Amino acid sequence: MDPESDLTLSAGDGDETLTPVTHLADTSPGAANRLPPRAWLRTDAPQLSLNGTWQFRLHDRAPVDDHGSVPAFVLDDVPADGWSEMPVPAHWVLQGHGRPAYTNVQYPFPIDPPHVPDENPTGDYRRWFEVPRAFDDAARVLLRFDGVESLAKVWLNGVDVGWFTGSRLATELDVTDLLRPGSNLLAVRVHQWSAASYLEDQDQWWLPGIFRDVTLLARPSEPVDDVFLHADYDSATGAGRLDVAVTGAFPVRVRCPELGIDATWQTPQEASPFEIEAVEPWSAEVPRLYDVEVASPGETVRLRAGFRRVEIRGESLLANGRPLVFRGVNRHETHPDLGRVFDESALVRDLHLMKRHNVNAIRTSHQPPHPRTLELLDELGFWVILECDLETHGFWDVGWQGNPTADPAWREACLDRIRRTVERDKNHASVVLWSLGNESGTGANLAEMAAWIRSRDSSRPIHYEGDYAGAYTDVYSRMYPTLEEIESVCGTTTMPVHEVGPAEGARQRAKPFIMCEYAHAMGNGPGSLADYEALVDRYPKLHGGFVWEWRDHGIRHRTPDGTEYFAYGGDFAEPVHDGSFIMDGLVLSDGTPSPALEELAAVWAPVRLTLGATTLTIENRRHTASTDDVELHWLLERDGHDVASGRLALPSTAPGATSTIVLPEQALDVGGTGETWLTVLATLRDGAAWAEPGHVVARAQRLLAEAARPAAPAAGAWRGPYRLGDAIFDTDGDLVAWGDLPIRGPQPELWRAPTENDRHASQGSYETADPALTAGRGDPDAPPSATRWRERGLHRLRHRTLSVVRTEHGLVRRLRSMPANATYGIESTFTWALRTDGLHLAFQVVPFGPWDCTWPRVGARFELGAEMARPEVEWFGTGPSESYADSADAAYVGRFRAHVDDLRVPYARPQESGHRPGLRSLEIGALRLDTVASGTSPRPGFQLARHTAQQWSEAEHDHELPASDALYLYLDAAQHGLGSRTCGPDVLPRHALWPRAAGWEIVLRA
């Protein structure tokens, strides 16, 4: 029996026919009585928000209706038993009903399109409302839902209003004839799964419910039903053109006082564009908006026009005549407590944070956001790729068999989604490209969606990454390309275009090239941001890209004992999930910026500063703005302490231009002793809506003079068998105390807690003995770095003392360290020497045996006792945040202070964090040490934490780490890079740590 056909159940002597759940397997987007989509407009027509507290009950299965076509719960006289309260908007799984579930590619239900299981969580919603007196003169009354996941069926006063799908899309229904005086009952049944769920397989939590606004709209008899505003800009002449297309009642009056526009059209035929001799254009840097008012006899709506022209000339994507470079992020709507429920204050905080970190663009991955979001993007200034609510990624697992974008049965659903996307947000200046969706294969339905956009809005190019052949899109878009692929597309051709033949490849190479996703910001990473930006600088046809992604999607959760943490896939006992893959943001779940965001800000600096011997070069990398809002400051530091400072006169530098100034003599003064650094800062003079005056937009630093450290003579001798100066050793040559401070070690260490990029293997590894494979993605079949490291036992080295030799002023200890069941390892030498400036320790390590993998780190570890477990740390070296070989542009040399708990980043899953290379000096309470730089032993990096790398490796969340009353100090000669292998290329060969001799030298001081 077809599960969607009539359902007959035996009931004693006869048969009872029950009406089954309908529409769940219907590939159409909803009932025929849904109103055509239109723009989201600011209007003076009366509205009634139906947000607030509703009655709610949850079914584990899609209920079978037991009263014919009218379920009992939509009637007034329903018993209160079994009902609870539910806020709207909200997701019921975040309100104590059911559980969230996370998947990336895989569907959480059988791939049996268009059907879904009977085990289908279904929420019934009810609320009563009274129609305000302001509605008395309404000609029509509409009911608007801005977002419901995934299928909603609506009743008003017991009458079926209609049903709809499209979770992140708006739906309007006409309820004029169903309203009654006094109290009205609105009832909504929401099914979590429906045929539409096959179109909504985005990489995010599945969060059912009414999660956006519900609004009752009074429509006047002579309305402004819709407006399409085209605000064009001619960069050659500075002229503007305002074209206002109005749907509704006439006459219509159009006003824009700033531009002197005030016109009344008696009929649609009188409407004509307004030609403006000079306008100020809109851009992401200078988001100039003009207020426009459109009024009919019964309604006035207000819009904000941004004049700009987006066009493609050859292989260039231009905005207002200048190349458009996206330095952007992919952004989902996500909040640790609210899910996808809109929170304007949280959004504004995020957008301000983006602006402060030089983010100029957003890809709305992978659906239209809340409509208010677009208004804020217009006002603050972002280039936007607006994506349709469409992804069918799960069909990738079955070779795209039955994929909806290639199936005629889903044609109307696909077209409906792009219509509702474009119509709602068509008036926003920030939207510069329409995107058909994401990871949905390819097919005729996508081609028809593109054709519809061209017929409706030819002013914006069309994007869709999956159109590899370029048959229906205007830009060539790729996810996670290697540097070599970019070079091949934009420079010298060395490899075919992805998955297509020569003819299609030539077509794609002729288009503007965009990285719609790159640099996967999962955990500690990504690496090589500067390497990608160098190619954006080099190739004009490469128009930048969008880092994946803005924020971790962790849901605030608690353990049984009340410990709070941010949950990811599997933490809600989902039978199918994708683990921590949802924690891949530049910002942590609670809004804390990660070091990767600081790195991005440095790499994307809109004003690039380059220090020469006596000059400073200022490159204005902006699209629109000059440097008139920026001022320059210089700072001279010696051993991390301020010596002198001043301001520099910055000539007005146009976008794309470069200026050079001579530095004052005071800024180059290398008199005195010590390590001398010159730092130049570019800061905002007057601030902005998103930053205070003095906000740093760029930084440059140059070493002027090295610190001279003459070799200190030997001093002192052993006092008894174990004490050398303030150091106490055991019989094996291990340090066990420094004065009154308990300290053990050092112990050689090769292990780091694997980062997410170390753990995953999406695009192959450069860890291969075949040099031919290092020119591209590496070996696609190579296991993740962490797998290789663990298989080779790097986390479980065993140590054997080879010798301990006491000298007059010191001690030499030699160790051999190997994993069990291995013939390879390292030999370490620790040379202690008491000199007049302190106790020196020189560490040297040499590999032996058949090594065939990289090392996570090479260094040594000290264990510090409980007396030092809560110190504040001060260091002179690189900071303020962690940095690594392929993620070091944000780091600079200075003197920094932090609490030990702030030295590591609380990533969703414990992993390597807190490495700060180039250490000069370190103070941990009463423990003080300096480092000594030489040609063979560069300055080490340090890491200080309450747990060992091995302990971090075994925990899935921070709260699973064991209690600790110790500190662990790592001094690393080097660490492996970060890469982006969770979803992208591995660590590049030049940033990889292969087995090699290494070492460092430190001085412990009293």
C-alpha cells in the first residue's frame, strides 16, 4: 500500500477509514492558495505580531487525523491536558521537546524520495488573538510566516487555510474571510520531516519549529503590494538612475528628498526612471543609502536605495567600475541558545566584529537569512552573495541517483524557492550576486532557476559552485581549491578545470574566479591564509573568496552535574551524526573570536604597511575609500619596553594607490642595548559605527637591532651530589626543583594533541615519499596526519637514559626515546651549565631510524608543581595569541601578560593550542627564564597549560579533562603547520615539520 494513499484500519465488526497525513510526500512547495512572493517592505499599514507564547504539544509520529479533514486540536474546545507553553519564534528541540540532530552530508532519514518515515516529530501549535481596531478598514488580511521547518499546515477558526514548505522562506496566506469578531484561534501543525527536507540538507543542525516571526497584515483597499527598486550607478560619469517598479493601486507618489525626486504617476504607464546627474555610490566600505518613499492612496512604504552597478567585463567582476574582491565569510544563522531564531543584538555584535576584522563580504550559507539581516548589511556595508534555501548534498552518497535538481517532479519546488528568495530581498544594495543554492549536484531545474533570475533581475550575476561546466552561471566558483589549482586557472595552465573537458574548461577560465568556500576554520586553524591572499593579489581574475565559516554551531548544554559546555553532533545521542564537524567557525559558539580571526584581519588588512630601511610604504587595498580616515602611529620598543613614539603624516591615498613616506630619525634610533623593534600602526581617526577611534586596521613591524648577549663564563660548582646553583637534580639527571619551586624534567616530546585538521583527511596529504605528489593536493589516499602519528606511537614515547655525566659546572644527560615495537626514535642531549648569568640548558635532538612521517612538534616538556598552578604569566616574544608556521601574520613581537587559562583557546574539542614561537623571556610566578638565539638553535616557542598533550588528545570536551593541580611547560624547537585538511588542502610542504635535528638553549634565572 502506498503510505500516502487512503489508510484503512480494522475496527471490530467493520472497517474504520481514517484520513492519513497528507502533503508529506508532495514535491510541490505548498497549497495553491499561497500568495505570490513579494519584497519585505517597511509599511505604515497595520500589522499584528503573533509572536509570543503559544500552546504546544509534540507527537513522536506524524498523527493520523481522526476527525476527517479537521484535526481536533484546531477546534476551540480542546482539553488542556497534554499541552504546554512554547515561545514563538523558537525551535521546540531547544525548549525541552525532543532533541537536536546534526548532519553534514548524510540525511538523518532513509533516502527514499519523496517519502519520509512515520517516525516524524510533529508539533501542534495553538494561540488565540483578537483583531485590532486598526484592521477595521482592511480590504484583505494576510497571515505571514517568515520561517517554519519544515512543513506547516495552518487552520484559522477551524478552517483549513493551507500548507507550505521552504523552511527559510516567507509564506503569505489570505485569511480575510476566516476572521471573526472577538477571539480567533490560529492552529499550526509543523512536521519536522517532509519531501521538502530532501531540499534542505545544509551542513547545520536540524531544528524544527516556527522559528521566525508570525504576523497578521492588514492590507488596504489601495495598497502598495510590491516594489522593485533598481538604483544604478555610472562610474564613468557619477550619474545615477533610479527605476521604481510598483505593483498595487495608482496613483503612486515616489519621493527621495535628498535627490530632489517627487513625482506622482497616475497610471503604471507613466512610470519612468529618474535620471540623477550625480549621486554618491553605495559600496561595502562607504554604504551610502538614500531614503525612498513610495505611496499609494492607501499605503506608504519606505525603502533605502544604494546606487551601485555590478557587472562582468571579460574575466573581471566589477562593482562601480572597480574590481570587486571578496574578503568574506560564510555565515549561517546560529546562536548557542536560540538556534536560528533571530536576535538583532547578537547579529549586530557579529557584524561589528566582522568589520573590525576586515571582513567585507558574506555568503548567506545556504539560505536567505532573517529579512532584517539584509537591512543591516546594507547599512553597515557588506558585499553579499545571497543563497537560495536549497541543498541536496545527501544524494552525493548515492551517486546523485534521484537528485531533485535533475528530476522534473521537483521542478516547481526548485523554481518556487528561487522566486521567494529573489522577490523578498531584491531591493537590497548589499546583494551583488544571487546563488542558486549549494551542493545540489547539477540538473535542468537549476538551469531553469538561473533562467528565471535573468528574466526577473538582470542586474546581478548568478552563482552556483556545482555548475562545473559553467552552463548556466556567470562566475567560476570553487570550493577549497589548492594553490596549484588557482595558479592553473588564473595563471599558467598545468591541470584540467575541475571535472570538465577542454571546451567547458576554457569557458570557465574566461570567467571571474571566486572561492565560495576555502580555508576551513575548524578548531585550531586554518593555515595558509596568507598564501591564498598572495594569489588574490597576483591574479586580477581571482576575486577573493569566503572562509568557511563565521561561527561554531555549538548548542549550550549541561552535563548531569550541571557543568556547561557547547554540544556538537553526537552529544544528543543522535543515531546518525557528523560529530564536531559543525564546530568550524572563526568565532567560538559563545562569540569569542579565535586566533584565526585575528590572523584573517592581518592578512586582509585594507591598508598594507611595508617598512623599508628608512621608509614606510602604504598600499591602499580598499575598493572605494581613500586613506583619509586613517592615521599612522609609530612605536619604538627595546626589549619589549616603550622607548619613543610619534605620529606620521599620511598622504591621502586613493583606493588601489600606493604612497611612500620617509621615517623620522627618532623612529630608527638603535642607541642603547637590547633588542629594538619599530612598529607602525594604521588606526581609524574618528572611528566608525562598528569601531572606536584608534581601532587598529593594519600593523607593520621591523627588527632594528638584535640583543647582544656575550657568552657568560662558568661560575659556581656542585653543592653536594644533587644541587647545582638553585637547581636540584635526581640520580637520573632529571631536574626536580628550582629553588623552592617543584619542577620536573625536561622530557623530550614529539606529540601534540591533534588539531581537527590533523585528524581529518578530506583532500589528501603532503606526507608522502613521492615528490611528484607534493605539487598538488598530495596523496589523496594518505591517512590523516594524526592517524600516521598515532600509528607510529608518537604519543607514547618510552625513554632510556644513555648516560649522565657530571662536569665541574654542569651536567650532560643523553636519552634515547622510542615508541614500543619501533626501530626509529630520537636521541636527545640535555647540557646543563652554571654560568654567571644563570643556569643554562642546551637541548639537542637527532632522529634515527626509518622515519616516514612528519612530527607534530619537537621539543621538551617540564612539569611544574601545584604551587605554580594559578600564576599570571608574562613573556617577551610573539603574541598576543597563538601562532604557527602557516598562521603567523597576526603575531608580533612584544611584551605580553596573561593568565595561564587564557593562553589556550577552548576549542570545542580539546586540541593543540597556545603555541607562541620566538620566545625571548618568560616569567611564571617566581620562575624566570631567557632564551638564547644562535645559528643552530633559534629561539623556541612556548606553551603552558594545565594538561598534557596526551590528556587533551583523549578528551572530546573540556569538561572531560581530568582534574589538574600542575602546569606543563612545553618549549618547542618547531611545530608542524595547521593546514586546512578538515575540508581542504593539508599543510603545505614548506610549513611541514619533517624529522630533523633541532634544539634550543635557555637560561634559568634566580
